[in-house]
Amino acid sequence: MVKRIAVLLLMLAIVPKKLSKPLEVKTIVSPKVVTTKQVTKHKKQELGVVPVQITMYTNRHTRTASGTIPKIGTIAVSRDLKKKYKYGSWVYLKGYGKFQVTDLMHNKWRKRVDIWTPSTKQAVKHGVKYSYLRQIKPPNG
């Protein structure tokens, strides 16, 4: 260690008799690398896009929580999403299309959406999938 310091001092053409304070070694820290995944996650949060779990459900001869009769294009949202997506608001599910929020799910679910379907068989076949949910303007007509 002493030899290294002496060589370093000779290289700098400085040969002090005594060092007044110990040499400080500064390390250069590389800047934090941000991945593409982190950037897209940040942008999606800015745009109001919410990652959700998607399932399908069927209920016959009953009304939804908002009082409407379920039909194609109806979805139920979990109660944490209900704060952001009110009854009657229109949402877009990536890979599924446009839907109107007319129903609520049980309290136990978080960040989850149920798409209404008339067929129990289709609901079971769909299973659980994942996508992104965002609010859109109501379609004209």
C-alpha cells in the first residue's frame, strides 16, 4: 500500500515529507439505469391506465348493482376501482374493447374486472387473464 502511494506521488511529481491528511479515494458511481419496463409502467400510471385481472361472469334474470339489466358490453369492477370508474362510465380494456361500468364485485377483490356474458360455458372457458383498463369518452349514439 505504501509503495503504491509513493509511486502515485512520484507520478504526480509531488514528494511531500509528510502527508497532512490521508488520501481520499473517490469512486465514480454510474447513473441509475432505468429499464424500458419501468418507463412504460410510469407512463401508463400517468395516463390513468390500470393493470387489472379479468374474469367473466353471468347472472340471469337479475339486475346489476346500478339497476340495469346486464347485456353484452357490461362489466363489473372491484370496489377499489369503483372510486375511479363510476356507474355509467365507459372504459377500454386492452385486447377486449369498450365496456360500460354497471355492476360491482364482492369486497374481497382488488384491481379486478368481470365481463358479463350470457353463457356460463364461455365464462368458464375464459378463465383468468390480465390486461389494462383505462377510462374513455362515451361513444356517440
